Amino acid sequence: MILVTGGAGYVGSHTVMALLKQGEDVIVFDSLELGHIEIIETLKQYGNLKFVKGNLKNIDDIRGVFMLNKNIDSVIHFAAYSQVAESMINPQKYYYNNVYGTLNLLNAMLEFNVKKIVFSSTAATYGEPVYTPIDEKHQQIPINPYGNTKLFVEKIMDDYDKAYGLKSVRLRYFNVAGADSGAKIGEWHNPETHLIPNILKASAEKSFKMFGTDYNTSDGTCIRDYINVEDLADAHLKALEYLNNGGETNYFNIGTKDGNSVKQVFTACENIKGTAIPVELCPRRSGDPAILVADNEKAKKILNWTPKNSLEYSVETAYKWEKALSLK
Ligand code: UDP
């Protein structure tokens, strides 16, 4: 059985769906502070899924899960806060949840002798890019508390491997996009800060705010690497397979190696919607580097993983999901 923390959230839920479709038994542990019970109900249709509501900040919540489910053999850990701007205003919230909460999880794992974990890390651990595309050897100097919390956990995992033999794979995500092909689950944040849902949600009353059109890029807007959420979910399955085959502790970028500008994404959204989307050109958002693109060769070679879905497909599924969400 695979324990998935944060399985009611965006990337977590798509990974749970992929695991269930592969016939795995899954137990989701989620506080439901940001995750949604409706997503869990939907996921239950895909296979053997148990749900436990709990918070990693309470060690007894997570110890109880291992105590009652002795057949858990590996963990995929998503549960975390992930908003950069909020982490700068309220770092305490981020360190307490993302670092202390993870320590509780790791300590419970050791207590119950579970020694394989796949962890959702982030491109934010690299900080300001020194070169592009960014490979895994790039320096890791985060520029915000969110990135720090993820980097600290990566370091803790290295030390826990050396001392206790706990094996980890850290997946450093770039920009996640899209929804599952049936649009049964998708991105559901409140408030929403991400580019694609914000473009798709724009209306005559509330236009889309394009942050920064004076960057040193081909069209003046920021360039990002948009990785489809089902491709990202597949990377977690491959990472688990790697650990199950005796793979050593490791870390991988998960991206497409292709950059798209904010204007290109905006055009893709207009094309899928088939209508003009109201836009307001705004100043730069603080902390946004001009270009963030992943070198994904290491994951391709070692995990045998390749991204398959295009940006257009991500936008198409995100749009279907937005329509479904507006009816919820
Ligand atoms: N962005 C934007 N308007 C929005 C949200 C995002 O122009 O409402 C831009 C943002 O400035 C960045 C890119 O879209 O250049 C991707 O931002 P997002 O928040 O989706 O992901 P991030 O790169 O911050 O992880």
C-alpha cells in the first residue's frame, strides 16, 4: 500500500488517480485545509482508496496511519503550502508546516520501518537562474522561504539516508499545467494565483492581469516550462518504480525543456476558448525571474520518463476542468 500525503490537492490527486489506474492500493492523508473532499470522492471511483483526515503537524495523526496500516511500504509526500508570496509574508507558517510537518512524517516512517519516499520539490530551490536550461547541478540558492523549506527537506532527506538508510527521490517541478484527460479532477486553489487558470477565469468584469511586459525575452513576457499534470503524475510512478528496484537516493527536474512566454500561453488559451480574453498589462510581479526552463535529460535517462502532452493539451484539459468547476 502507498501512502500519499496531500492526495486531495492538485498534483497529489492526479498522482493518486494514476496509481489507482495502475491497480495500486492507496491511502491518502490530507488535512483538507487546501485539498477537497469532493476530489477524494471522485478518486474513489478509480480503485482501492482509503482516506484519513489529519495534519502532519500532529505526529500522532500520522503515527496512527502507520499503526493501523502495517502494509504501507512507501510514501509520496505532497502535503505542503506552496505560495511564494505568502511564504514571504508568513514564513513561520511555511517552516512549521513544510519542514516540521515533514520531520514528523519522516520520523513516523522510521518508527514503522518504511524507507522509501518520493517528495515534491520545486524549481524554486534553484533561486535566480545562472544559466538556462537549468540542470540538477545548478546551484541551489532559494530566494524565498517557500524554496528554502523545500531545500531544507531535500537536505534532511540526504542526512536521513546516510544515517538511517531512508531512500528518497526528490522531483523538482517546474510549472504544472492542465487537468486529467476526463476533466474529473483539476487545479482548485482558492485564491488562484497561477497563470493558466487565471487566464481562463478572466471575464469582462475581471480581466486577466499580465504581470510584466518589459522582460529581456523575445516578446517581453516571462518564459516558463509548463509540465502537464498527468506527465508529472507519471514521473512519480516512475520514481517509485526506481526506488522499488533498489534505486539510490536521487533528485530530478521534471519539466519539458521547452519554454513558453506568458503571451504564448495567453494566445493558446484564447485559441482553446475561441474568444478574445480581456487583458490588463500590469507591472512585474516581484520575485519572478525572466526565464525558468528545465533540463530534463536526467529524468529521461534514469527514470525512463518522457513528457508526452503539449501545452495546448494542458490548456484544453484545464479549460474543460474550469467549466466543470464553475458548476460545483
Ligand atoms: N502570471 C501573470 N498573471 C497571473 C498569474 C501569473 O502574468 O495572474 C505570470 C507570472 O508573472 C509568471 C508566469 O505567469 O511570469 C507564471 O506564473 P505562475 O504563478 O503560474 O507560476 P510561477 O512561475 O510563479 O511558479
